[in-house]
Amino acid sequence: MGRLSGKVALITGASSGIGRATALLFAAEGAKLVVGARRQAELESLVAQIRDAGGEAVALAGDVRGEDYASALVALAVERFGRLDIAFNNAGTLGEGGASTEVSADGWNDTLAINLTGAFLGAKHQIGQMLRHGGGSVIFTSTFVGYTVAFPGVAAYAASKSGLIGLTQALAAEFGPQGIRVNAILPGAVDTDMYRSMNDTSESQAFITTLHALKRVATPEELARSVLYLASDDSSFVTGTASLVDGGVSITRT
Ligand SMILES: NC(=O)c1ccc[n+]([C@@H]2O[C@H](COP(=O)([O-])OP(=O)(O)OC[C@H]3O[C@@H](n4cnc5c(N)ncnc54)[C@H](OP(=O)(O)O)[C@@H]3O)[C@@H](O)[C@H]2O)c1
């Protein structure tokens, strides 16, 4: 308890899955939270749960494709809590999949707009604020897909998510001298709405499970604990990394 005492954290994609679990863990560890996503009702129930447990949180619903939303989340953190120390840019979509010869330009662009440009716009405004206080930790949610393992039919998703690794390195090099750490977390399969939408039969879930050395998929809470490590001072010498939390999917040949 208390590993984030006195810290202010911003989390996107907090309405479900990994983002929601991370928000609950951060709050339990003492952080004051700004949470974002598009679904207002889910954000409100998250904030209520955090407050009921004695924590502090505020929500702002919006779409990460808009730069105004990125700046508004940071402004809310400063207005309500006076600073920003941690930002978890976690909002993401599978986007348009299927045969790459059939993917539309709009589908491609939209996937990149949410997964890559949205994360960049978030970091742009978050880092601008963190620099005023002498440092901070920025974390992106990437994936093993397109980094250590390739699958057919997910070109836009893989390209957008591996783009986050280049972004992580560029920002870590640029702002390291000013005390900003930037890392990407690369989950294996995690049991969330996104996972179930992609794997909606017991056969496909069994197949995905087999791909992992641990022969299971992760819970969102397991990912949250790794994000906590990157957010907290426990990782004070860690920056620019692509941090696999993948149950061994990257090293397994079935
Ligand atoms: N589950 C996995 O196996 C897995 C593996 C590797 C990486 N990931 C990554 O983990 C992250 C979280 O996904 P999850 O698995 O936890 O699934 P999830 O429960 O579907 O969460 C996705 C989150 O992103 C938000 N979001 C999507 N589009 C958005 C937009 N345009 N603007 C604002 N928020 C948006 C969603 O909220 P709203 O719908 O309310 O906007 C939701 O909170 C994603 O970046 C995903 O790519 C997941």
C-alpha cells in the first residue's frame, strides 16, 4: 500500500479491462486519479468505486483522437490535484482487420488515430505539464503482436502498436535529461472485452491459451501490477523499454 502516495496519475482507456484494473490499483496505492474513455457511465461507476474505498478520482469522458481531449485531461489533473506525475496512455482498439488487401484507408487511418496518434497527443500534453514539476512517468500500452509475434489480418493494429515502441524510445531519449521516464508495456493475451471480442469461441480461446508458455491468459489485475512497477519509483532507472508482460507467448513454439 502507498507506493503512489502523493502522486497524481492520468489513465486513458479506464472504462474497462486493463485501464480500469490499473485505476483501481493505483488508487489503492494512494494515487489521485484522472480517468478517461468515451463511456461516461462506466467511468462514473469506476470513480464511485474508488471514492467508496476512500480514494480520490475524477473522470472526463472523451475520444483520444482529439487533441483538445488530451489537453483537457491534463488541465483537469492540474485544476483538481495541482500536478501530474504519471500518465498511462492505454486506450486502444483492434481497428479494422481482415485481409490487408481489403483494409480501407479510413479503417487504417482510424486505427492509427486511436492507438498511435492519440497516445502521442496524450504524451505531448502530459510531458509539457510534467516538465513543470521536474519529472514523471509516461507509459504506453503496446502489445507483443507486431513485435515478437506476427498474425495475419491485423496489419493496422500491429503497425500502430509497434509504432508506440518507436515513440517510447524517441520520447525517452528526448526527455530523459529532464527526469521524464517513458516505457511501453507489451501484454500477452489478457481476459478483457477486447480479447473476448477477438476470441469469441471456446476453441479460439483454447488456441490462444496454448500459445502462451504459462498455458493461460492474464487477468487485467496482473497487467495492472506491472504498470504499477513502471509508474512507481521502483522502476526509477527504467526508461525507453518495451516491457513484455506476456506469459511467455514471445518465446513459445507450440
Ligand atoms: N486484451 C488483450 O489481450 C491485449 C493484449 C495486448 C494489448 N492490449 C491493449 O490493452 C489496451 C486496453 O485494452 P483492454 O484489453 O483492456 O480492452 P478494453 O476493455 O476493450 O479496453 C479498451 C479501452 O480503450 C478505450 N478506448 C477505445 N477507443 C477509444 C477512443 N477512441 N477514445 C477513448 N478511449 C477509447 C475503451 O473505452 P471506451 O470504449 O469507453 O471509449 C476502453 O476503456 C488496448 O490498448 C489494447 O490494444 C490488450
